[in-house]
Amino acid sequence: MRIRLHGTPADIAAALPVLAEVLDIHTVSRTYTDRTTSTHARVYLDAEPRPTREDR
């Protein structure tokens, strides 16, 4: 799946390790800053759910 994280760079940095606990993250894009004068940015992830214990 492709996931877009949108927020401040600090918010994105904080969310990545939390998401890595439940997703196998294959790639993380570079940071794209918003086109406006906003302090927000975007990062795209290619990931898939980690197998549950029942799936193993």
C-alpha cells in the first residue's frame, strides 16, 4: 500500500517509528515541502501490514 504522511517534519519523524511497529515499510520517499509558505511537508511510504501471529 502507498501511504502519505502530511504534517510538520517533527510529526512525520515521530510517526515513522510507530508505523514501523505494525507495518513492514519498504521505502520512504524524500520529504516534499508544501508549495505554500506552510510549515508542513509530505512523505510517502510503500508498506504492507506485518503478518500476525496467526498468519505465521
